[in-house]
Amino acid sequence: MSKAAIVTGGGGGIGRATALALSEKGFRVLVVDVDEIAARETVAAVTAARGSAASFRADVTREEDCRAYVAACEERLGGVDGFFNNAGVEGPIAPIEDYPVEELDRVLAVNVRGVFLGLKAVLPAMRRRGGGSIVNVSSQAGLRGVAGLSGYSASKHAVLALTKSAALEAAADGIRVNTLCPGPTDTRMMADIEEVVRRGGGDPASFVERIPVGRYGNPQEIAAVAAFLIAEAPEFLTGAIVPVDGGMTLP
């Protein structure tokens, strides 16, 4: 029986790399993104690599959209075996006293509500399938505080709690739920953060200086760990928090 996986935020750098990595492991992939063009570009990349994928436009903050992408995966790809719960936004860079409340609401809606709604929709589908594997995406910012990114950091800390709760609730059903915590990665998100820092008169080189390996990660490195957790990790591995950050969060 061929397996199927859902990748949210599948039009972005880490999402696209993970869709490709899962395809290489034999998964058919439903690429979910609010940007339909980006999702289709990921499908094209998977197809060019001789994999199988389909796109689905969804806003992960809407419960009906999350139910719809799960239903689409079941109807079009036969079920849901893997779920890369990845869609996220970084929000503004600002001290707490200047951080717009409406931007906080937006960050929490995508990064926390979106992860929660994904779990809410996928878990019943995996129970119908007889098991599965979920990887929620947090961040190194979910393991420590980050000045100027309070909304993002708070949202990514919340993802850890959602993972722990879901792992306990689903363990008896053969469903593994783990968290991936990427460090700064060479994607659109980091490029945008660097530009904001430059405009504010700062030096984005300081980001790399905080990473012991001396560089950003690349999306394929993050995707390799995500695909392992979904496709190959043992059943006994659940509720884990897995940093992939070049040693950035070591004590």
C-alpha cells in the first residue's frame, strides 16, 4: 500500500524540500499552502523528480479549510499516513511595547491555531488509517527567548505543548507526534528578517555569529530530519523535541 502525506506551508523553502524528501521515500504528497501558485510550483518540482503530488489551497487558520485538506488527501491519495504541520509566519521584529496587537493575533492564528486545527483534523484520519506520524514545526525560538520576536517565540513555544499533549493522546493509536525545531535556515523568512534588521541599522551577520557551525542551515538539511521522523523513526519515538540548529540551543 502506497503512503500519503500532507505538507502545510508546502510552497515555502522547508515545506518544498520536505515534500521532495517524502516523495523520495515513496510518499504521495498533498502540498497545502495559502499561496496556490507556490503550492503548484512544489508539485511541479516533485513531479520533475518523478514523484507524485497534488496541490491544495488552504488557510490553516480556518477550521473548514483544515478539514477540507484532510478530506482531499483521503479522497485523492487514499488516506493520511504522514503530516508535516509546517505552515508559519514570523511576524514583525519589534520590542514588546511596540509590538502591534493585531500582528500578535495574526502570528498566533497561523502558528498556534493553524497547528492545533491541523492536529484536530488529521488525528481522526490517522486513526481511520490505523496509525501515522506527525511532525509539528517549532523553532529554535521555541526553545529560548528571542528579543524582538516575542510573538513568534511565544507561538513556537506553544507548538511544543501541543506536540506533548497530542503525543500522549495518540500514542495508543499507533500515531507518533514529534516536534522539529529548525535553527536559522536559508529561506525567504530569514532573508526578510535580515532586510528588516538592515533597514533598522543593524547587522544581520550577528545571526550567523550565534550559530556554532558558522552558517545557516539549508532547507534540505531540515527536510532530511523531517522525512526521517515521518517515514523511518521507530514507533517508540514520540513526544520528542528535535533541534536542527547547528548547535545554537546547546546549553
